[in-house]
Amino acid sequence: MEFFKASAAYNEIAFIAGNRTGKTVAGAYATTLHLTGLYPDWWEGRRFERPISAWAAGGTNKAVRDILQFELLGPTHERGTGMIPGDLIADVATSRGVADAVDTVYVRHVGGGLSALGFKSYMEGRENFQGTAKHVVWFDEEPPKDVYGEALMRTMIVPGGGSGVVMLTFTPLLGWSDVVDAFLGEKAA
């Protein structure tokens, strides 16, 4: 609940915890709410009243397909059974290079119009995180520092005004890295 609520006050939020504690589910849930605009009454976090542009990213293309895509869309043979309600999925553009991978999913927003969610991997490098403004960037597992920095740039100013939010859900398997230090170090206190 603290992770969700923090998005109202901060542009960078992290759920850093051990394995199998619900981090990915929390990230998928928050991403789904932002894509659809279907916020529950109890939601105290940031709200987007109009369609958004977002990315969900993970370590490898296969991990993105097997974890993020699965959590948000459901199994490939049963799309629409994941966190995003099937009746709100307007279109799915497939990706090249990895079987059954999705590049972009378009989701109906209650404010009218379509939100767009692109799936990315850290393997693509910092350059593939350049260029466009994003309302939401969700990193499931710790990103490289340069990729994280690029995501911060994408969320500084977003269409419709204001800033976006970068959400991280990860176990600190890389130790006390620069990304971990940004959230838990002395300067973050």
C-alpha cells in the first residue's frame, strides 16, 4: 500500500523486497490502473485521468514475455486473462525475434481513447529507451543505471502536463548498486 501511495508524492518509487513477495503483481496492478483509469475508491496514489503512454521493462526479451506480458495479458493462448481486463484490450502488436512476444498493447481508458504499453528489455540498451515522453515506466527487476537514467528523462514532462512516474519492483540481487543507493542510501534519507 505504501508503494502505491508513494506515487502521489514522488516521481520515482520502488518496491524492494525478497523473492516471491508480490513485487511483480504490485507493479502489474499499478500499471493496469494507470492504463485503464479504473482506480478503486481506496487508491491514494497518482491518477491519470486520460490515456497514457507507458513501458514495462525487464532483463531479457524472454523474461519480459514470460513474466511481465504473462502477468498483464495472461498466457499467449488466453490473452485477456491477465491483470488487464480482456474487454479493455483494444489491440496487440506482436514483436519480432522472440516467439509469442508482444511489442505494444493498446488499452481502453475510462477517460476515452487508448493507452499504449510497450514492452522493453534492458538487453536493448539505453538507446532504445530514448526519445519519447512516458507517463509510466515500470521496471521489474533492477535496471542498469544508464537505462534507469534514460527512463527518468522520459517521465520529466509528459503529454497533458506534469511529470510521470518510474516504478521499480525488484530484489537487490546486484548488491548495493547505484540504483539501490538512490532509494536506500544516506542521500535518499
